[in-house]
Amino acid sequence: MKLFALLVLLFSNAWAQEEYAFTLQGNFPVSSQSFIPINVTYTISWNETGNRIDGIYTDDYFGTEVPVSGTTTSYGRSLEAVLPNPVQGVKTLNFIVTQVGQYNGQVNLTITLKNENGGPVNQVPDLAVMNSRILASTPDNESCSLGFGVLAGFCGQYAGTIKETSDANNRCNLLVPGVTKLVMNEDKTVRIYFNTQEGRLTGRPFHYLGLLPLGLSDPNVVMTQEACSPLPNTQFTTRNCKVLNLTGAFQESGETPSFTGTYTITERQTGLRCIYNLSLLRDIEY
């Protein structure tokens, strides 16, 4: 009990020093030299910046506090804690969580214990409790902060590689002269502009993709908008409605925000569609 109280005190002090948006609490069995499985109770606390995870891991068996790193994807999260020294042949603890975004409640995950060479020592499923909350964001650019969640500070113009992967009926021509740009505005609107030059957007044709969801806790975005009027740089039937869909993720590429994803235009009545893959870097910050 004294050891457990000490661990609680140490963890409480760490929590007080830094706020974490996400926590995961659970337990898993490990084999011991006495052949009696030991039940390890753990807590992981972390923050997410873009798709990067940084935090701390603590339990009542392997270590009082170990740094955690990892990544988020559209399928979940991968978190990893590396022990300073192996314990019972275990050097690394890897947690794969099948939950995206902000969530409070029970989550399924897989825990893999690895040796010094990275080989698996044991792998067990677990049912843990996850808690998350939105922390106050204090980016340098306050106008691109409130309501943006993890995308605070990402406003601006994004340009780069745009590849047409499907347009069997030649309905779209988005790769026109000038620069095609994805733009995240300070009012949370997202648009794709065509024929831009030197960052000038005034008077340029564009596709409106809608508003970012409020307080995003995940860098992955799915935006869908319907356009029932003529759509610039396309040759769909004027009276037919088109469904515009943008899916992908805003991330940090070094010190430069980036966007990687897919833009799809589908004519609702006929099902004809154009698909473009986007790999963009922010070249103008708002």
C-alpha cells in the first residue's frame, strides 16, 4: 500500500505539471518467475499534435513514469512506451487502440510486450477506459484558434501535388493553368481555388466544401457538400446536383502543416465521378 501511495503521489505531481487531453486506464496479465500471472494496472496520459502522440505511461509493475510516443490514423491510435531497462524480458509496451477522435468510455485495444530486439513476448487483448477533453489552445495566431481544436494554427493556403485518378467521362478539369489550392480560412470555411497566382484568391473560381466541425479532436477530416448550381472547371449537367467530398488529414510535416487526402466530385443523378489525390504543404499562413 505504501508503494502504491507513492506511485499515486508521483503521478499526481506529473499531472499537475502538464495537462493531458487523453487518458487510458486498464490492466493486463504478465507471467512471473513464480508462474503466477501478475495483473498490471496502468495509466497512459497523452496529448495529440497533428497525428503525433506524446505523453507518459505509468503502472504498478514495470515503471513509475515512462515517456509515451505514437501516432494517430483514421483507424485508431498506436502508443508505445520504452522502458529504460528490461523487466522480465520486456523492453517495450505497445498499445493499439481501435478508437479515433475524442471519446469517453470503454475501448478495445491490443497490448503487445516486446523484448530488446523488438520481438513479441506476449500479446493480449484489453478493455480499457478512455477519457478525453479539449484543452485550452494558445497558438500564436489567435484568429485561427477558437473552435479549431487540434487544427488550431493550421489556417492558410495549401499547394502541392494533385493527381487525377478517375474521370472516365472527362467531366472535370481541375488541373488548369495557375495553381490549384486547398484553403482553410479563419472563419473555418474550406474551399478549393483554381487559377491562383502568388496567393491571390480574389475573383478566382472555387469549390465550397463547407465548415470544419467545431472543436476537432482528430486531424482527420471528412467534409461533404452538395452543389446544385454550375460547378467551375467541370462539365456536369447544369441542372444535376453534385456531391463534393474531401477526406484526409492535416498534419505537421516538420515545421510546415500539410494535407494528404482525396477530393471526389460525384454527380448524384448519374453516379459519374472524378477523383483526385492531394498531397499539399501550406505555402501561405493566415
